[in-house]
Amino acid sequence: MGHKTLVYKQKVFDNLEESYKHLSRLETAFYELEKKYRFPLTSEDFDTLMEDVQHLAYSDQTIYRFSKLQDCMGAKLFKSVLLYQGENVNKPFLDILNRLESMDIIDVDEWFEIRDLRNEIAHDYDTNDKTALNVLNTIYKIKDELKHILNEITKVVK
């Protein structure tokens, strides 16, 4: 294994470690919320959650960690996997996603839905309770897909 390959491998593992850290904290926050609430949350449960400072902090943590996880995966991890595989990453992001899909790591359409959710959070979740409720429920639903992607990448690089 050449020096360059070792550097790329380390980059993949560093990005995986960061991604798993965000996922772990996301799952921990949901675990704490699930002690009191069932997901998907109802409007009534969401209103109750918003009145409890600790539960509100957990919900904010889920949204923050989801955003960080999606950013890390999309901006760093995916490219580092392809670099480690010896591929050129100086191409459009869609081509990178398509290559990862051909490796059975992601589903491109699902990734775009995940990215769209991340973009929705960046724009207006704080100003609209209905959007925040939808965001929390959607993150809860897709967290397992994010974990699956990380596990598939782990298999590829080991």
C-alpha cells in the first residue's frame, strides 16, 4: 500500500469517525426524547416538548447533529471514499453520488431528499413550529438510512 493510499485511508477513517460521532449524539438525543414521546410526534406532543427546556434542547441537538452529519458525509466522506478507491473526485457532485450508488452505498434519490431536508433546516425550521415538527419526524425516520450508509462505507474500506 502506497503512502498516498494510506493518507486517503486515514482520511476516510477520520471522516467516518466524525460521522459516527454525530450519529451517536443524534441517536442519544432521540433515545432521551423517546423516554417521554413516541415518534412520529403528534402536534400535541410537539407542543409539550416545546414547553420543556431539556426536551427542547434534545430536539435542537437532533437537528444540529443531523445537519452536521449530512454536511460531513456530503462534503468530506463521500469524496474520501472515492479517493481511497483510487478514483478522480474532480467531477460534479452528482457523478460522485452516482458512483457511490453503483457501489451500493447510497441511493441518489434518497440522498437528495436528505440534502433537501438539511437545506430546509438551514432556511426556516426555527421560525415555524409545523416545519420543526416535520423536520424532527423526518430525521427520526431517516436516521437509520444514514447509519446504513455509514455501515456500507465501513464495509467497503475495511
